[in-house]
Amino acid sequence: MKSFPLTVVTPDGMQFDGQAEEIIVRTTTGDLAVLANHCNCVAPLGMGQATIVADGKKMTAACIGGILSVLNG
């Protein structure tokens, strides 16, 4: 699967900075999955689970709000 650069920053600092194949998050209007070459968008995050797939491995974390920004695919 094609990868893209992903940075995840929280109030506690940088949590992830590298290449990812997919990120799945809960927005205020439902779940959103982002793959490489996704259209540009900004979405407010809701309360739920965030999942990152990197190097074929899944990482999950709790997410309680924030902003998702996709730029340049």
C-alpha cells in the first residue's frame, strides 16, 4: 500500500512523525479514513479511537477532540 507523511501532535508533544499507509479517526460527523493521495480537507475530531497503519502494523490511541488537516494529498 502507498504511504504518506503523517505527523500527530498532542498537547503532550509529538506522538508520531513518519510514513503511514492509513489513518482512521472519528470526526464530529462520523469516521474518516485517509489514504495516500486523499483530497485536501480539514475536519474537527470527535471522541473515539484513532488508528494509524504504518509498516503494516496498527497503532491505536484514544482521541478526544482536535483537528485533522490533509494537505497536498
